[in-house]
Amino acid sequence: MSALDTFPKILLDNANKLASNPAIREKDYGIWQSWTWSEVATEIRKFACGLAAKGFKRGDKLAIAGDNRPKLYWAMTAAQCIGGVPVPMYQDAIADEFAHVIENADATFAVVEDQEQVDKLLEIKDRCQLLSEIIYEDPRGMTHYYQPFISSYEGIQELGAKFDQENPDFFMEEVNKSSGGDTAILLYTSGTTGRSKGVVLTFDNVIITARNGVEREGLNSHDEALAYLPMGWVGDNLFSYAQAYVAGYCVNCPESGETVINDMREIGPTYYFAPPPVYENILTQVKIRMEDASWISQKMFDYFMGVAKKVGTDILDKKPVSFADRLLYKLGDIFLYGPLKNVLGLSRIRLAYTAGEAIGPDLFLFFRSLGINIKQLYGQTEAMVFVCIQPNGEVYPDTVGTPAKDAEVKITEEGEVIYRSPGVFHSYYKEPEKTLETKTDEGWVYTGDAGYFLENGHLKIIDRVKDVGKMNDGTMFPPKYLENKLKFFPYIKEAVAFGHQKDYVTAFVCIDMQAVGNWAERRNLAYSGYTNLAAQPPVYELILDCINQVNRDLSEDPQLCNTQINRFLLLHKELDADDGELTRTRKVRRNFIDEKYPNLINALYDGSEKIKVQAQVKFEDGRVDTIEADLKIVEAQRVNIKEAEN
Amino acid sequence: MAEIEIQTAAAPAGRARQIGDIILEVEDITLTFGGLTAIDNVSFNVREHEIFSIIGPNGAGKSSMLNVINGVYHPQKGQITFNGKTRKQMKAHHSAAEGIARTFQNIALFKGMTVLDNVMTGRNKMMKSNFLTQAIYWGKGRREEMEHRRKVEDVIDFLEIQSIRKTPVGRLPYGLQKRVELARALAAEPKLLLLDEPMAGMNVEEKEDMCRFVLDINDEYGTTIILIEHDMGVVMDLSDRVVVLNYGGKITDGTPDEVCNNQAVIDAYLGVTE
């Protein structure tokens, strides 16, 4: 056999070298069922031959939809074995979105999890003329689907076993026909901007990237990962598929979406990936449960979390820490950190990643201080997940690390991040113009993200290029970066920063009704509603503290020093998607806000100390009401502001 | 109960199993408690694989009828033929052994036990190994337990209660407790399943789920189901046939359509102006 440049070849190699190691587990019937690498290879061979027997040919596309199931992962490799291309889809997509992907990808076969997915496919079958075969994994409810083009996974495998007997050389011949430059997989972007595009990735893209990641982090065949993120997402393809093949570690499929937390605790993964909201959820759970805990537990929690906050991250980063603190931390590990991590299923974590959006520093440091090595990475589908990773020992909350092996990252004159790496995608499927827009002939990919390198060589991502403005003194002004910094405070729900073509930066701030409400109750501060609470002087002081702290942070970054917030006001109402101020995914609609509140914005810049507002509010039942309020404008402290050189 | 007029009776569509021969024959049953006649000379039959509903106003004798069928009450008159065996009186354990399982109007689970243990009790009558081998979990007892656990896991999977497998029943919301009770009945692999108001007190979404499960059970396992339910929409949608009781007597039986249009039924539900 030639070099290990495709997944089928790696599979056969693993089946040889790691024959009796577990390759994949699934919790079913309440027990973890495992398959070794050699068993997996047998299963995949049968399925691949079955596909071939049904007429699936080299170059054909196989659509895949369902929760993370071993059989669906096997279907991916099976397609690759005979030269086909798997197209994993998001399992909770509606039928119409399925239709777009299947049509666009020219998928001829589909392997899906259950009746629900089959029904979706039947609904769109007329639109997707090429789709000729539907294969389901879970037979439940499938007894009266008589259509000849629907078959069960086992049925295909039986067919395959027979086919394999009749054509014993077929499988190996097909496997050896593919090489690294061939298409490995077609992944669809999430499509937040317009219709989703199919990203063509070759075996080289995927395997070299996976291998670089494995080498950098020292992953090996003893690691355990939990496959719980959607299969249609490139990250799952890397963590639950590509790297598992390359490193030979075991992937664990939870029983169902609702049992993930429990299953995670039973498995105790060593390698974990989650976007920030998942971590946030875990932290919230911990906080809620601590509130119900006994007095002594609460005291212990507070005390040892204090210790962890002080020295936990330093110990994790192997920095010098005094002997006494080390001792205290050890004690904390026995009484708090150990048991806590055990409950969360995080005891054995060696490596955890987060990516996708900015993560709050407090949240990030909470996990790190417990001794969980959580790191950020940066990349996109077009790069096969990552181009930058935080190196061990150099993990900072607000950077995304240094370029990965073989990856080059540059900043254009406009401040846009561009990169070139082995993972750079081949093309967008059937969209050559779009490919040219994104990727240059030399292989540089334009991300649309604005960012820059810090002195220590770490990349910092601040905003989308199209949103970054320029202040009058020439300083770049990334509104979302400032807003995120503000929103990391629990008291601040939303913020809108202004500064493009202005002399200084100002902001609207919306308080978090629940957090500030609780805070006010603890201080016996009476209030009658949102507008009233937001107008109270102590609340202004509370938010002023937050803003001053953001300003101090900003002053340490020479690039952003002048974007410190000068004046701000607390809005009289929450920004709301119903009022058009936010998108449905809770992103600020800047143009709309500029048009809706011109006098408020003016007041922030003309030096006035308060401004009267009259606003129409739409209630959920459709009624419209007017509220009137005087909004105070407050000046924050700014430090080390550089005067513009004229 | 004014809904009865506005319901449209749709025949259950796309069922895989053909309705078979008569599996349960109820003949001239009369049940009295002292001077009170709970059931008065009622006869009907249920066919294999059928979903059969018993409806009627409060106090019509519906739950008593179920209790007669599974041997909790012993009727003074009449006889019951189940699966070819005719008897005047049945003991509850006989009926269980014959393959009749039921759920209760008021949930009757072991609140302190986990869902898994509760469902396991549904297989109690099938456990053959003696107490000792079960206690020390060895040899035959162990093999048997594993076999039963496997069957129970099938049911847990079927009713989608994996995530609460190890949760004590007392901590579950009402709708889920109802589902656990159904799971326990199903674990006994019954030929005939008696459901006493399985959807009472549920919200719309829970009701829809439960309907789906009732249909799926009938479909996948071929279980014959006798259902007592007050929600006429549910009854008319699910049932193959319906029997209507009032003051212990039978008014009529037939398909949902026939029953809906029967004047005596409408009178019983809406009252008659004299």
C-alpha cells in the first residue's frame, strides 16, 4: 500500500496496528457498546461494497444526516473507500435546507439516522431529481415504508457482504485508486450570509491539518473524545473523525442529545471541544447548584475558588508559584476542584478547545484555574478548522494564539486577516467566482475578519472588516470588540459603541435587568421597572466601574488605546429584535440604531449632561406605548490617551 | 362534553397490522357493589391488533370495566373469554400471566425507585430464577437479569426515556411519570394493554407525544389496546372501535363515526330536555 494519504488507507493501517483498540463507542441500551478498529474496518468494508452494489460510483456524493452515530461516521469512510464524497448535513435543518444542499451537491445517495430524516427527504425528493437511494440507520417506525428506493443500513451491508464475496478484489482496488489530492469531503458553510456554500476539501487538506494538530498537542491512541456536535460542522469532522483516524483515539457517541452531560461524565473525555455557550452553560449550572448547597460547602467553594483564581492558571502554565500557594491549591484539588471536575465529566481533560466566538475572560479563567487546559483556536471551514492555536503556557483570554504548523497568517493593509495553510480548501463547489473572490492564486484566503498581531506573536481578532471604522485621529475603531468587552460584565446585556469619524468613542449601554435587579435588591434599592432602574445613580456608578475597567484594559493595547470610551448613557429600554434594533440572532443593527437615535448620539458628542427621550415601545401583544425619560450622560475615566499628531 | 359534535372521525391511516380475530369477548357482565350496580349486563368484543376505546360520562363504569377485565373485580354475572380461555372470574395474577398489562388512572409507581427499576418490575412475573441466585447476582440469576434488562432497555429506547433512566420517579414531572407507567406495562410484553386515561392532566404537547406512542406501540409490537379517555379528539383519532357506557349500561358500540352520530350517545353526553 502506498502512503497513508486517504482515510480508507489510514483505516486499514489502524485496523492492522491498533486492531484491538476501541475505535468508536456508542451508548445504546444503557451500555457503552464498542467497536475495535478491526471491527470498524469490517463494517465499513461491507457498507462500502453495499453502496457499490446499489450503483454508487466513484465521484458520487453521499448525503449524511443524523445525530452522531457510529454507522453514520462509517458511511463517510465507506463512501471515501470507493471514491465517493460524503456530504454531512446539519441534522436539525428543515427539509428546504436539505433540498438546497442535496441539489447543490448533486447527491445521489443519502444515509440518514431515522424516520424523521427519511420523512424530510421524501418531502423534497421531487425537487432533488438525482437522489435515488435513501438508507436509514434506525428501523423504528420504518415498517410501512414500502418505497423501493428506501433500504436499511443492515440491508445494504448484507448486499455488500455478498458483493464482496463475488468481487473479492474490488474493495482494495478502489481504495488504492484514491490519493491525497482527491476530494475527501464536501462541507457546507453555516450560511449566515446568504445561501450556504459547499466547501470542497481534499484528503491532503484534511489529513495534513489533522496531523499537524495531533503532533502539536501530542494526541495519541489513548485519548478519548465525545462526539456531540453536529456532523455537518467542520469542527466535528476534525475532532470526531479526521484526528481520531490520524491519532487512533476512540470517539464516543452519546445516547441522545438529552443524555450528553451524563454520558460525558461516564466517559471522562481527555480531549474536548465546545463553543463558548456550552462552557457558559456549565458555569451557570455550577453557580445555580452552589446556591442550593449547604453553608459550609458554599464557604469552601468561595475560599478555594479564590485560591484557584490567584494561582490556578499559573500552576497550569507551569509558572513559579510559592510553596504555600501550591499546598493550598493541592488542598483545594482534594476538596473542591477534583470533585467538581468529576461531576462535570472534566476530570480527565488534557486538552479542551473553544472557538467560534469571543469567550469572556472570567469564563475562560474559571476553567483554566481549575486546571483544565482550555485553549482558543481560530479558523474557519475554508481552513479545515484552524490556522491559529494557543500554545501551551501562552494562553491569553483575548488572543487566538500563534499560527499553526505550516500555516502563514498575514494582515493586509486594510487590517484584514489572510492566511495560507495546508488546510486551505480546494474550491467552493460549483461556484468558481466565489472561490476567486475568497482565495488568491497563491492560496491566500481572505477571512473578512479584522485583526492584528501583538508583540508576542499572538493574533488578536477584533471584528469583521466591514464593521471596523476609523476615528478622526486615524485610530481604527472596532465596535464589536468594545461591545464584547462590555458585554462580558454580567451587569451589561447589550452595548453599542460609536466612534467612526468621531474624535472620541461613546457608547449606549443596556443593563441586564436580572443581574442588576438582583444587585439592586441586595442593596435595598427600590425601582419600578427597567427605565427607572437604569436611571438610578447607583446603577450608573456600577456601570461606570465596568467601563473604567474596560478603558484600563484598552489602554494597555497601543493599537486600541485611543478607543477608550469617553462618554456613555444607559438606554431607557432594552434593545429588542421586535423593535428592529437587533437581528433575530441578537446582533446589533448599527444603521438602524443610527437612524433611530440621532439625537441621543448627538448628545453624546455635544457635551450636554442629559437628554430627554420619548420612545415608542411595542409590547409583545402588539400594543404601542410611549415612554419618556431623562437620560443622564456620564463621562468615564480615560488613561494615557495619545493626542493626535497634526 | 360538547366536543363530541365537532369532532371529525378520521380512520387511523397507514397501519401496518391487519386487524385479526376476536381476542377478548366480554359477555353479559354485571358487577354490583352491595346495592349499587356499577356495570349492568354489558357485552362487547375486541379484535386482535385493535385500538378499542371505552368512553362515557363520569361514573359510567369505565374503570370498573377495566378492573373486571384484568381480574381485580369479580363480576356477579357473565363471563370473559381472553385468548380462547373462558372464565367467570379471573385473579389479577392470572390475567398478568395471560398477557394483560395496564396503567392506572392515578399513577401507581414506586416513587423512590429509579425509572429503570420501576420498568424492571414489569418483568417480575417472567423471572424464573430463585431469590437467592438473584440476590447474589450469579449464574442463572445473572444471565436472566441481563436478558430482562435488555428487553427493558428496548422499551426505554422506544419510549425515549433514556435521559431519565437513573432518575427516581418521584422527581419526574407528571407527564413523564405517565410515560414511565406505560413503559412498565409494556415491559411485560402484553398481548392486551389496558390504558386508563393515559392523557389525563397532560398539556397539548404531552398529549400528542402520548398519542404517538400509543399508535407506535400498536404498530410496532402489534399490541391490542383498550383505552379509556375523556379527550374525544384523541379517542376519535386513535380508535378503531368505540364502546359507550352510561350509568353502567352499554349504549352502543361501533366505529368512531357511527358512535359520533348516534342520538343516544349525544343525549348521554349533552343531556336531554324533557
